[in-house]
Amino acid sequence: MATNAGTGQEAIGQRIVIQGKVTDEAGKPVSQAFIEIWQANTAGAMCINCIPEMRL
């Protein structure tokens, strides 16, 4: 179950699955690559204050 970071309740909206691999320009896999994906909620907003390092 995906949860809402602000309320802890189940997230609303369509769930998606993203799959792939990270490669360099030569097509070789990049070891320990980190990809961060942000998605807005159904109202088109993100809860920046829900992330400790982003709090104002």
C-alpha cells in the first residue's frame, strides 16, 4: 500500500510501476546509481514540509 507522507493514510490516485536501468554513454550499467522521482498528489501539489531536510 502506498501511503500519503503527510497523513499516513492510503494514497489517492493511480499507481504506476517504473522499470529500467541506468547506463553510461557506452551502454554499460552504472553501479549503485540513484534515481529520485517526485510525483505531485491528485491536487497537483507536493508536500515539501513532509520531508525533514526540505522543511523551512
